[in-house]
Amino acid sequence: MSDLKAKRIITVATTGAWPTKENNPNVPLTPAEIAREIYRCWKEGAAISHIHVRNEDGAASMNYGAFEEIVRLLRTEYGDCDIILNMTTSGGINLNEDDRTRPFFALKPEMATFDCGTMNWQHSAIFENHPKFLERLGALMQEAGVKPEIETFDLGMIYNAAYYLKKGVLKAPLHFQFCMGCPGGIEATTKNLVVMRDTMESVAPGSTWSAFGVGHGAMEMMYAGIAMGGHIRVGMEDNVIYKKGVLAESNMQFVARAKRVIEEYGCEVATPDEARRILNLRAR
């Protein structure tokens, strides 16, 4: 792995569950828009695509057909694209558990999210991840050969991951996504990121990690994450504003900036195959 220490993985989260065309008309919502944006982000340097889908009315969804269409487009119309697919298992609030697990289990992307705890989401709803669901989720991911991306929105979720690792629900080496600045979760500050990273290293040594910041914390988390040896996530799921007072033109704009920052720091952007080696993903 020594030859990969200077590599940084860029994950692009193109859509998410919440942004609408009213927030930014450039947010991709249909399967065709999402697939095209993923392909163009791969061209810019993204190694992983974190995928959400929407219903026809733009609402948050775990619509299997939409996931299936995105995968079909990426494997046919954009067949040269070798980006790692990472499917959400939490496409919104209060969704059916079978709907949350079906896309990754049936389509078998290389990765899918494992949200390691329940939280008060945006001070307005409960984002529920019941312990029984997490145990089932871990078992299904192992059966499907899909690597969990462990999304942690506060410090306690890292300890939850360590518990599930000890219990065998998760298998080492783990990969964490530190989700910083989400209302109801940990604030996006460098100090907090250091605590998250250090806690992870103490309870799950040998793990890899990535980070992102929502809203005004985005740039600080990108700079700090790169400097601390981690990987980064960017995209319109987390921010529809490129800079103060300026709407983002596309997800590619975020990826291009991340690439510039990585290279200016003296590191290199990981290709999808390099990311596979870093994350110990199974061969496709």
C-alpha cells in the first residue's frame, strides 16, 4: 500500500434525497440525468459514485427501477466508465426496509451505505436504523459481496461500528464516511474531524476513511481531510452552492475543484482501480 499513500479518493454524491430543482436547477434527478452526471464526474477524476434516486415527482425514493436504469446506462451507453458504484440504503425517511436493501442485493454494486445508528434528522424527523435492521443489513451485504461504507454522523456511530465488527456483522477492514455538519449530527470542524479519525483508529485500527462537510463546512472538511490522509466526498447531495452566492453549475465543477486541491497539496487523485486496492474491494 506504500505506493498508494499519496493517493486520495474522490467520491461524488450527485443527487441525494433532499435537493430539488428549486434549490438548484442543475441537480440531476432522473436516471438519465444521474447516469450522465456520474459519467462526466468520472471523466473529471471521481473514483466512486454515491447513488441516490428519486420518484417521478422528484421525491426521495428507493425506487428499484431507477437504480436498475442507472446501472444499465452506465454499463451500456457509458460502457468505458469503471467508476465504483456505491448505492444508498437510506433514500429518505421512513422507507420500507426491504426497499432499502433490494437495490444493492439485486444489482450488486461494489459498495453500499451502512448508516451506523439512528439520529434526529434536520431537527424535524427521525432517521431510523434499528439494531435489528443493521444486523440484517450487514448479513445481506456479506452475502452479496458488497462492501459497507459506514456512514457516521456522530461519534457514537463509530463505537456502534466497532460493536458490529466485534459481533461479525461487519468485517475488517472497515471503510468509514464521516458525515459532518448535518443538522442533528456532529458539527463540521477540523477539531471534530480529528476526534472522529482518532476514535476510528483506536476502535477499528486498519480502517480507511473519507469525509465531507455540508454547507459552510464543505471547504474546511475537504482541506482537512486531504491534509489528514483521508479521502473526500463532494457533490450536490451535500451542497448546491459552489461558493457564497453562486449556485453550482454541475457536480463536475465540485470534482474538478477537489482534484485541483488534492494536486496542489502534493497528492494524486486515485483512479477507480487504485481506489479498489485502497478499499480492499473484491475484483469485479
